[in-house]
Amino acid sequence: MKKLIFFGKELLTTFWFLPVLIICLAILLSIILVIFDNSIVISQESWFSFFLVNNSASARSILSTISGAMISVAGTVFSVTLVALTLASSQFGPRLIKNFMYVKLNQIVLGSYIATYLYCLLVLNSIKDIDGYTFMPSISILFAIFAAIANIILLIIFIHKIAISIQADKVVSDISDFITTNLENLFPEKMDKEQISKEKIDITSAISAYRKQILIKSPKSGYIQYISLESLVDLVTKQDSLLIVHHRPGNYLVKGIEIAELRTHSKWEQETIEKLLNQFVIGKTKTPQQDVEYSIHQIVEIAVRALSPGINDPYTAIACIDNLTSTMSYLAEAKFPSKYRLDKEGNLRVIAKTFDFEGVLDIAFNQIRQFSAGSAAVIIRLMEALTTIHKFTKTEDHKKAVIRHAKMVLFIGEQTIKEKNDIEDLKKRAKMILK
């Protein structure tokens, strides 16, 4: 079931699905309204008749005008979107193009204009005025007029949204919001005092209890997008085996590389092994659904680009650090899933490769620190960020990881900052952690 949810979410994030859905709804709506027009008779004396078109020539003219305008504006929307994507790609990196494609407003605007165009064509085709027989889909034409008005308003909103969406602070903020939502789904629980203690499982004894070893190799090259651990536990439990997974979502696999290792008492059928491999979704690109580091890499890329000599924009880098501080503060309290998965009887069935706080902290701040050499404002903000994160840490391992980064930031500051007062400011903030 979770695997179906994964594919459903991936489908919703494509650029074509929502526009195609809107177009299909428009085609269906045109058929329904034309049938409705054919089944009712509107009195010419009612006040409602003043808003209806009763002349076939006027009806054709209105629908032709609306359809022509909609397809023209659709071309404009395409052009504006491509310009925004080009600017975002050059300024923030090509990996952010996906984020702009994910924006529902862009998909709705594209779909609504093409849908209105097709709707008008279908209604236009239903108008009949031959051999004394006249059919005028008045309600359908009135709906087309309202759709045209709504699309004009939608165009204004779209241009406003595009103008805002390419601003650096807005881009970073949107990614940060996405990370927060994703982390709340992946790590919904916070650590309590009982969960801080380390897990004690005798892995060596668990592995040595099985006589046979089967190597599971990757069927193709690509990134691991999703692993259904629950399904793996059920499958391995039925075979009374132990599965050791060597890779996690976000890792790149080469065809034929060892993806996991099976410890078992009996031989597995090839069909069962293929069923096991189906629980690993491998694709050409990374996805954020299970990959914690995916969106963090995007913010880091923006910060690194901002710190490059060609751009030299420390304010954008500082905005990235601020948002990463929020992310890491959340993770400092979050309960990371155990890499040991047990069956209902408490037997160890899967040893997964999972994310940990120290690894994510390295991903978030290592490159920014390396590229911040000589920038006093960025280095000092890095130290302030680590000070804030340190306040949220609950385990000694987490505290040691933050302290290790604080020492590296202090070292690069002392080596590259020339102004003594700036160094003193950095040391003053470092003392809050390095007591």
C-alpha cells in the first residue's frame, strides 16, 4: 500500500498530470452542459435570457474569440514559465527546476487555458443552424464567458506568483517549508529519555545463526527512490531469514552491485528474490519522499553558488544557513527510525541502512563552511547556527557532532578572517559551545 502511495505522490508531482486531468474534466463538462442545454427550454421573457446568446453568428464569434485568446495566452504562459525556469536554473542551480514544476499554480494555469480552448471548440462544434433546425447551447456559452473571466484573473495571479517565486529568499523559504513537511512525515516522533539509550542487539550472533548466504544484486543502474521495509520484513519472515540492506534511499546503484545480503537456512526461489527486489524502487533521479538529504542538498547548492567568487552574495548564503538551522534543530530532537526491524515475535529480520543526525549535519554544513573561507559574516552566522542547534540536542553523540563542526568553523575563521575584531566576535560565540 505504501508503495502505491509513493507512486501516487510521484504522479502528482509531474508537470503533465494535473493539466491533463483538467483538460479531461473540461471535455466531460462540455458534453454534460451541451446535453443539459438540449434538455431545457429557457423562456425569452425571463431576466436570465438577457445574459444568454440567442444568435448563432454571435455565439460562434464569442467562442472563436475566447478559444483563440486562450491558446495565445497559453503560449505566453509557456514562455513566462520557461524564462522563470532559465533564471532559476542559472541563479540557483538546475536541480531547482523540479521545484518550479511541482508548483500547483503553474500546472493549474497551463491546464485551465488549454482546457478552456478545447471546451470552446467542442461547444462551437455543437451549434447547429441548418435547414430550419437551430440549436444554441446558451448555458454552455455563458459558462465559457465565465471561464474566460476566471482565466484573466488567474493570469494576473500567475504573473505575480512567478515574480515572487524567483526571489532568492522565497526560493530558500519554499524549500525549507518542504523539508519541514517531509521531516514531519519521516520523523513524526521526538526522543524521550527512554529512547536516548542505544539499542543493544547482538548482530554477530543473529547473522551466524543462518547457514547460507545469498547476495542480492541491483537489476539496473540508478538512484534508490523508495524502500518498502515493512514489505521486506513480511517477506523475509515468511522465509525465516535475515536481510542486511547495504544502501539507503538517495544512494546511486550500478547494475550488478550488491544491494543487500540474505542470511537464510534454505534456498530462495528466483521468483521470491524478484519479489524482494520489487520492494526497491530504482529510478534515474532522486526523490525527496524517503531521502532526507535531497532537499538539504538543494539549499546547500544555493548557498555554495552564492559564496562563489562570480556571485559573492553572502546574504543569500546566510538565509540558507538560517533555514538549515531550523531543519537541524528539528532533527536534533527527532527520533530516527531504528535500523533493526523485528517481526511480531521479536526476531531480527532486516538490518537497514538509515540516516543519522551526524551524517545529515555534515551534509548541511560541510560544503558551506568550506566555501565560506574569508567571509566573516557567513562564518560567524555558521557559529551562531551551531550554537542554536546545540541547545536542542539531547544525546551526547549529537552534542559531540555539533561541537566537532563548531571547532572546524572556528579553525577556518582563525585561518581566513583578517580582521581581529571579527575573530574576537567568532571566538565569543564559539565559547558558548566550546566551554
